[in-house]
Amino acid sequence: QVQLVESGGGLVQPGGSLRLSCVASGFSLSTRVMSWYRQAPGKERELVAIISRSGGDTTYADSVKGRFTVSRDNPKNTLYLQMNSLKPDDTAVYFCYTDLALRGQSQHVWGQGTQVTVSS
């Protein structure tokens, strides 16, 4: 019953902020590198941010650097994405993701997604 469930999306004005959450079940979040992706209508899914197992190292897409912050609370099995200074181009469905890589084979695990709409 491996599962990722996102929440926290919604409608926000340009310049506003949202915090997304992703709760993992069926595995320990602390054992996995975690990522956030997003997908806008008609566009390919793109990588937004990556966070190491401990949370000490993060990587961001150029388009969100300085505005988004990925973090994790491993005891709560929860991944976060703090989004500030939001722009209309940030409008997308946001997904959390990990690769369990069990028994030498990748096992891609995606959340169901949460909608973020940035509009005035």
C-alpha cells in the first residue's frame, strides 16, 4: 500500500504564497530522495525540486529558484513545497514523486496531484 497524497493546492493571486504537503504511506520517507513535479495543460511534466534523504541538499528548476523551498519532516513522513512570489506560469498540477527502486528495479511512485492556480 505504497502511496503519496498531496494537499494544499488552491487559487492564489500573483505574488501570493502556498504550501503544498505530501504524506507518504507504505514506506519510510527517510529512506528516499523525494521530488516535486508539475504539469500544466498541454505541457510535459517538469521537475520542480529535489530533496535528499536528510533534507540537507536541495535542487530547484531555474524557473523557481529563490521562490520555492522544498523541505521534509521525516518523522511525519511528509514532504513540503513552500511556494512564494507565485506567478501565473506556476499554474499547474503539482505531484510528489519517488523511486522506491525495490529489488534492483525502479518502482515509480506518484501522488495524485494537487492543483495550483495563480491568477488575478
